[in-house]
Amino acid sequence: MKIAFVGKGGSGKTTLSSLFIRHLAAAGAPVVAIDADINQHLGAALGLDETEAAAVPAMGERLPLIKDHLRGHNPRITSTATMIKTTPPGEGSRLVRVREPNPVYDACARPVELDGGAVRLMVTGPFTDSDLGVACYHSKTGAVELFLNHLVDGPGEYVVVDMTAGSDSFASGMFTRFDITFLVAEPTRKGVSVYRQYRDYARDYGVVLKVVGNKVQGQDDLDFLRAEVGDDLLVTVGHSDWVRAMEKGRPPRFELLEDPNHTALRRLRTAADATYELRDWERYTRQMVHFHLKNAQSWGNERTGADLAAQIDPGFVLGEHLVALSEADASLSPTA
């Protein structure tokens, strides 16, 4: 399942995404955690110290390797130089899976040990001095979008992405890459304004959006969120001594997280798992193509000097059936 955490800056989305990742890992689920926020804090929230977090390789700096692997033998992609962040897979492309070893994980992912398990952590990388004033942060997150475009995941597998704050996610098609999006909202006017933006932008794309109320201190806060968010409010979270200890770098064992917060995390997982039955791989692929054509016409064709519409394989639909076909081919191979 592909899961995004979004919200206003300071809403607590990184903290909640890290708690959800810990919850999944404690249950033994395979998890790829991706920090796609301009402020790279997910590693620290998962317990890495400053040096360890800085040592996680940046996906944006390894984009040529990522492109080379994903391109595979797709005849519609003449070179990696013509691949952009929205390039869709086709016949001959290499797909990635949550559990497998592959060169992208080798180059970009690092294992993070958590209570009861480990997860793969990937990061876009922070803005550098050379980026300031000349680069858009979406040039960094493009590596994540390309990765998600080529990802085939199944039930019981999780890719959790801590997204950039506010409505910046809509600067690309990445907001359509998820089975469910959890929007973290404080019980304030500013907190729910991001929810309204997200709801309105995502309405035409079939995005499953649920709100997680954070920093809820009493009935008045709860009533406010219910009035402003309605049925999209899934669960609320209040003060946590465990989280305060984590933010000081001294988290207790995860099993000691407060019971109401464990209950909230279970509800998040139940909601995420329920979206599996809603999957529509044809729509998913169609949206991928839609945003690729928009980016090609807007800037991609001019920048690459190629007609990027020619990269689209009209008969290709991404989906779990491709995993079954790949496994069947491997079983028939004389070296299998």
C-alpha cells in the first residue's frame, strides 16, 4: 500500500508518519519509508542521530542510476537523458517492488532498526547552497515520483511517504500515486485550510483523503474539527509523553506508547488496508500518462529535445499481474 502524510508545516505530519512506520515495523510488515519533505526530519524521527541521518544517500543525487535501472530495455525510451520525473513505465521497463533487492535500494536506501523490525529509509536530500535561488525543490522530489511510477506493491506491503508541506504536492502528479493520503490537521483555521485546498485539488482524481486531527486537547478541539472536516476526520491524537521523549532523542520502547495512540495507529492501518479493494490500475496508469503529457508539453520536450509523448506505451497497464508474469517467466527459465 502506498501512503502519503501531508499537512501544514508544523502540523506534526513527520511525527505521525514516523509513528505509523514504527507501528508497521513492530507488526513485522515490510516498509519503505521515504522522506520527500524539503525539511529532512524523518530520519531523526525514526531515531537516527544527525550524522546518521545526513549519511542516508540522496535520491536526487543518484537520479542517473535510478533512471538507468528503471529504463531497462524499454524501446520507447531512447536514453536516460530523455527520462523526466513523470516518465511512465512500458514494455521492457524495470519495475521495483517493496521486498526485493535491486540497485536502486542498494544506492539510495538504508536500513533503520526499530523496535520489532527494520525499515528501508530513502530521502530526496536537502536543499544545498548550490540549489538556493536557482533550483526548484520539485527537481529533488522528481526522483521519488519516478520511483513510485515504477513501483508495484501488494497487500501487506507499505510505502510511507512524508510529503512536502502545504499544497506544494500539487506541483507534480505525485499526489495521485497513493492508495490513501492522511492529512494531518491541527484544530485551527490554518490547519483546516490546507485540508480544504487538498480536498478541492484532489477531488477530480479519485484521491482517498482522510484527516488525522493532531494536538487535540479537548472536546472543543474535537467539535471544531468535526464541524470543519466532517466525515473525512478519521482519528485524533492528543498530547504524548512518548513523543516528547522521542523528540528529545530518548524514546522509550515503542510498546510503551500510550494506548490511545496505539489505537489511533491501528485505525490508520485499517483505513489504508481497506483501500486495496478500491485499486484501479487502469486509472492509475491513465493518470500517470496524463501528468506525463502535461509536463512534456510544458517543459519536458523543450528541455530534452525529444517528443516525450512517444514514451507512452498505449497497451501497458501497471499492476500486480506484471509481478505474476515476471515470476512465471523466472520459473520457466533454465537457470531458475
